[in-house]
Amino acid sequence: MQDNLVIDVHTHNYSENWLNLLREHGAPRYVVKEVPGGREAIHHDGAAFNTIFPTFFDFDARVKSMDINRIDISVVSLAAPSVFWGNETTSTQAAIQANNDFAAAQTAYPDRIRWFATLPWQYPERAKEELARAIKLGASGVLTLANIAEKSLTDPLFAPTWQAIDDAQLPVLIHPTAPPAVAGMDMQKYMLIVPIGFMFDTTLALARMIYDGFFDKYRKLKIIGAHGGGALPYLMPRLDRCHEKIDSARVTIADRPSSYADRIFMDSVVYSREAMKMGIDCVGEDNYLFGSDFPHNISDQAGILARVNELPADVRRKVRGGNAQRIFDLKL
């Protein structure tokens, strides 16, 4: 294990081909249009949630930014809304395109780029086929959004795909998207999906996995909760209290929710030392990973890495890259 290695596990790309498919097939739920400030953004049910920047499409600019901020490896993933907006043919085509683009980037930058596979989860047979193909292309893990076309990740529809990923023992980044019922929660204003909706989406997904016994069923998975696991570090004691006092919270699992914390990984895409400490305290120093959310407009490669670098030396080494090198089994 390299002591000074920095691995960014939460960083995104789009491709022009993928964006063209979204423009053509995403409506009416997903529309690309201009937002205040003059840039285009992807909208879900009328609410903007992902602003599109040129750096989403430029791996040369990405590597330059990595050099400036002294990041050795980026594990890239397709940003929301992934490929969960098309029919079987379109969704599969979009996943294939994304995986091909990421595999080509890894070929172009073999020492700098790794990637999460994108799968058409809503079509299990196609998802398993694309998983097998992506692994052959060199995928280091799998990305899923925290809800898949408004279905819970523990929905029986996705069980075959989860089993295939578990068999492959791959890390899975759970990244939020617009939560269900955005319009009903009045999230069109102030782009509230980003500061609030995303956190809600991830927190709900992870909490449901715990209560559903997901971590008892899939023993080889390495689940990474994006953005510091949402609000889970703050809410874990409440999950325990509800498990203790509410009968329905104990229907599936006998052990306290916090007993599963060491099965969950979290990234450092948080914006204060206090939030980072809370995450490390929740899942442990061996399960916390550096992430930047580059190239989103609220990403902060330099600031997040600076806060990681303030950690005690033994913890810093793990969070900067040691933990990621271990769970992704990176041979460097």
C-alpha cells in the first residue's frame, strides 16, 4: 500500500453521446434547459439538479485538475440521472456508451483513471449482461443511484443484479438523484434537490438497506454512501432508538442498525471538519474514503483534501487512498 497515494472515489463524467440520448429520450421527466446564470442543467419534473459544465466531457482537463490538486487516481462515474429514463433499448444503449467511454479513458490514462460501471438496473437481464461486459473492460466497481426510477434499491426486481455484483465482490457507489415526489416537496425553488433532496435520497436508501436485512443477505458487497452517507451519521442513534422501541423496525433485523455501520463505507464529500469527524466516528477510519464530487459546481477538491490532510497521520493515510486501494483491490 502506498502511503501518500490520493484516490478520489466520487467524481463524475458525462459524454456527448449519453447527453444526446437524454435529450432525445428523457422527456417528459428529464429535460435539459437553461438555468439562471446561462448554463444548461438537467431537470427532473421541472426541478433543476445537475448543472452541465464543459469539464464533464474533458478528461484532459480532469487530469490537469488532478495534477494541480495532487490527486493520483480518480474513479469516475456517470452522474445522475444515469440511464434510468429510457426503455430497455435506450437504457442499455446509454449504459454501453458510458462504459465504453470510461474504458477508453482508462486506456488513455492507465495510471490515473478507474471507473464505476453503469448498468440498466431496471432491466435485470440486460444489467447482468452489461455488468459482465464492463468487468471485462476493466470496471473497478458499480454505480447505482439511491432510487432507480423511483423504486427502492431493495426492490425484488433488482435482486438478480445485486447477486451478480455480490458474486463479483465489487464496490458499489450509491449516489443520490432527485428523490421521488420532487414536485410534492416543492423542490423546484432554489435548486433544493442538491442541498436537501440528494441527502434525503441517500439517507433513505441506506436506512432501508439496514432495516431490510440487505447487509445480511449480501455479504461481499462494499457499499459506499455518497456525500458522507447523507444524514446517516447524524441519524444512526435515532435508527437504533426506533429499532429498540418500535416493533415494526425489528421485523427483519434483530441487531441494532448501528451494528451494520462497519459494513458501510462513506466518502468525504462534506464541507466541514465536524461532518467528516461524524462520518468517521459512524463507520470507522477503515471505511472512510476521499471524494471530491468533481466537476460539479459545488465540488471542492482542494478544500476537502485539505481537511482530510488535517486528520491524524494514521487516519489520513487510510482516507487519502489506503482504504480505497484496499476495497477496489487496485494493483499499482
